[in-house]
Amino acid sequence: DILEDNTALFCPMIDARRMEVYMAMFDISGNRLENDQALVIENTSFAELLNRQRIIFFGSGAVKCRDVLSHNNSYFIDNVYPSAAAMANLSLRSYRDKRFEDIAYFEPFYLKDFITTTRRKNVLNMPVKH
């Protein structure tokens, strides 16, 4: 069974539109192997890793990657989506270890630059202010 493979990697993906996903990579123990990143998925994505070991993809981003990542070591699990609820144990561990963020100086980490655009179509037929 794929879930009993101790060398398999886990890759949660969140759909970032078009063929882009937000992803990270973890080993069986939950150790982060790849930092969070935005990645445009191509048929060569993860090729080097997939040639060496199995990767289990899941989440809303994995759904659209199934046909593109068709390597024999690619496995997809349906209906498993990353959730903030899974952070409870990590949060509790940080609390017990007295690891806190100084929110006065905390800066959010964005995977991509935020770019604003002007709406193309005025669906309410109201004047657009610039």
C-alpha cells in the first residue's frame, strides 16, 4: 500500500489558478523538505524526485495536476484538502515550547507579489472611480 511506503513524500497543493499551485513537500515524519512555494505545473515538474521515489499529491491543486504529472511514482489522493484544523497540534506544540511570534513586528509571508488589476466589466453598470 502506498501509505505504508516509508520513503514516500507528501505534497499538499492548493489551486492558485491556471496551472499554478501553492505547494510544499514533507517526508513521512512531517519534516518539511521544500519550503512553501508557488509553482507552475509542467510535465517535468518533480521529475527528478519522481525518478527516485513516490510522491503522494493531494489537495485542490492536485486535482488539476493528475493528467500532467503522469509518472509511475505519482499518486493522487482525492478528497483530502489542507485545512487550518490540522494546525492545532503544531500550535499546541509551539505554545508548550514557548515559541511565540512578536506580533508587533510580525510580517506576513506572501508566496507571490500582490498585483491589483482593474475590473474589465462593470457588472453593476455603476461609475468606476479611478
